[in-house]
Amino acid sequence: MTLPTILIADDDRSIRTVLTQALGRAGYQVRSSGNAATLWRWVEDGEGDLVITDVVMPDENGLDLIPRIKRIRPDLRIIVMSAQSTLMTAVKAAQRGAFEYLPKPFDLTELLAVVGRALAQPNEPTASNPEPKDAEERLPLIGRSAVMQEIYRTIARLTTADLTVMINGESGTGKELVARALHDYGKRRAGPFVPINMAAIPRELIESELFGHERGAFTGATNRSQGRFEQANGGTLFLDEIGDMPPEAQTRLLRVLQEGEFTSVGGRQPIKANVRIIAATHRDLRTAIRQGQFREDLFYRLNVVPIRLPPLRERAEDVPLLARHFLDRARDDGLPAKMLDQGAIDRLRQHDWPGNVRELENVMRRLAALCPDETISAEVISAELTDLSPPPAAAGNPGVTAGPEPMVTAVERHIREFLAAHNDGLGVTDIYDKIIAEVERPLIRMTLAATRGNQIKAAAMLGLNRNTLRKKIRDLEIPVIRGLM
């Protein structure tokens, strides 16, 4: 019996040695090379039963080699390994027909398992799929932690399928980014991506929003209106916060998923539902099922491929990469270029980030706009995060974290403390101006940050005349970022 031959291409001699020894002990023959040209010659000569190739090699990108191999030997399985560890690497490997993608460093046991699966597959050609034209420019998800690598691999596998996906994760973890990546790199990328937030629609309008309505279907329906299912025809329908969908709408959605068609509100003609469904929620739907708040049969229809997005505190090693990415994006949007010193990076990694990636992005944008120094220090980060800290535990209930403190309560507490500090009343004649200024200054500063320094937009949001806003900026000594204000 002839032993299977594995062809390895990697310019790192130590990796080739480790792989050769591990595969040899597992009973395989191995040929290894440090360049793509030698690997290509072996493949042309009909050698090898499986290829393991790195992406970055001295003479050619391993990903570019995959389509060439597939053209002359379509049944040859290819495993791609890479230290680049990005979503695009995983997606490109899948799109070009790789059997599997492994980010470096990887576990040898996992590699051997993948090799075994690849060789056990029937010798049928594995099709490659055309890539998005601008795939090189888009990088929707950032992170090199182990949990993110697994998400990249899952997304990459799903680009060649059209399965229903359920994304679960806390608010701010990037659920819509994952949904968009699944669409943008999937089979339906030429069609529309239509998102709808189920929590933001009044329950009496949900069926009309999803399925559309006919003229005269209800009071105020003066024209026929397409629903989101029709708008997403040929593409992807993203049902965000699906856990907040009311029971009656759940029943109709289940029927559409079962039958593949629907009728608009007031309509009689069935309409084909040619959409891919991606759902997302921050809720534990299994608990909601036990409580009678979510249909179990609908859950299993939607939960074909579950993806859990971890909170940022579970992937703290990604925080520096994300923070620099958001500062770079802020610079591209016209804000001043900023850098983080090592102390700032350490402080960012220590924070729990209850608002997850969205909170980190907001902090970086705010600092890009308002921090006067080019290099952001640990002291600046600490001050910013202290300002964002939640209020202390609820009084009389130790150990229980209070909910968001109402603004009126915060103002009353602040005034009470201010008056207590000046209980004799002597020398204090401008309490009104002092208190108003303390509220007004952060209000204007943060509104300017939210509008990226655009005074016209900030004035409109605040309901102020632009000249009035300029005067307040000057009187309150709010920093003006040159070229932005």
C-alpha cells in the first residue's frame, strides 16, 4: 500500500521541519520546499495527494497559487496556513478553493485532523468561487485572538454556502459587521443587503415592514408598499434583535421559512421569498423559549449555523489593534493623527469595556478630536475612562450595580455636593453660572466630538445659532481642533 504524499511549501525552515516530523510519525510521506516554484513543479508532475502551503513566500503568494493548482489538478486538496490571521486571508482561501485555512500558530493535533479529513474526502473537484472585486480594500472585522480566528474561519466556510445564520453577542460587539461580511463575501453579494431592527419597530407595524402591504389594507395605506422581504430579493435579509420580535410576527416568519413564500398585508397573491436570512440577538433565546417568549420551532429554523461574538473583555489582546485601527480611521476622516504610548495601551487592555467595540471606537474618536497631544498617554486614557465609569452600587443594596443614573439625579447630587462645600454661603454669588457652565461645557464638547468637529451640525443638534455656539466655545474655552472647526 502506497502511503499518501504531502507536499509542503513554507519559507520557514523550522516550520517545515516540525511539519515533516509530525506528518512522518503519522504515517505520511512528505516533500517540502521553501518556495512556490518547486511546489508548482511537483504539482505539474502529478506528485502529491495533498498540499500544505503558506501564504507569504519569497517568490509567490500562496493564495495566488491555489487557482493555478485547481486548473490542472482540481481534485487536489489544499490546506492554507498563514501568520497574517485576518478575515480576508480566511475568505480568500475559501473563495479560491482551499480545503481549510489554519492561522499560525496552530496545534499539530488539529493539523493532523484536518489532513486526515482532507485525504478521506472523495476525489471530487472542489469548486472555487469568484471573489468580490474590491475584496482587497475591505477589512470589516479586526482582531487576531483565537476566538476571532475561529469566527473568520466560520465566515470563510459560509461564503461558499447559503445557510441561515444566527449571531449572538452583547450590544456593541459587531453583529451587523459579521452579517455584512457574510453577505459581502457570499454567493448573494450581487444582491441587496437589507437590515431591519426588530426592537425599533412598533409591534403593530412589524408585519407590514417585513411583508409589505397593499393599497387599502389598513387606514393610511394609500399605496402599495414593498416589505423588507421583497426589498432583499436575491440578497440577504438581516433580522437584528430577533429576540424582540412579538409572537404573532414570529408565527408568520416561521411560515415563510417553512413554505418559502409569503403574502403582503391585505394581499392574496403569494410572493416567492428568495432571500438568505441572517438573524442576530443579544438575548439568550433558549431562556426566552423556556419563558414562552420565543418559539422553539422558529429558533431551530434560524439557528442553522450559530456564531457567538465574544465581548471585548474576552479578547483583550485585540484591544491595541482595534484602538490603533479606530485612530487610523479617525485620521482618514480628517481628525488629527494620534498615537498611543505603551502605558495607554496597557490601560486600555485593563478596562472591561461594557460597551464593547462600539465603546472603544467612540473613545478613540473622541480622543482623536479633543486630545491636544499627538501621543495619548495612560493618564489621558485613565481620565477618559473614569468619566465613563458607571455610578456606584445602588444605595442600600450592596453588591448590586445600579442602572444608568437619570440626568436629573446626577445634577441634583452634584448641586447638593456643591452647596455642602459652600454651606456658609459667603463669597459665592455665581452658583447659577458655575453650574450651568459645568453642564454646558461637556455638552458642547461631546456634541462637537459626535459631529467630528462640524460646528454647523453641532449647532443644529444643540438648537443654537452658529454664532451663539462660536461664542460659547470661546467663553467656555473649549479646544478647537484647527482645520476641523
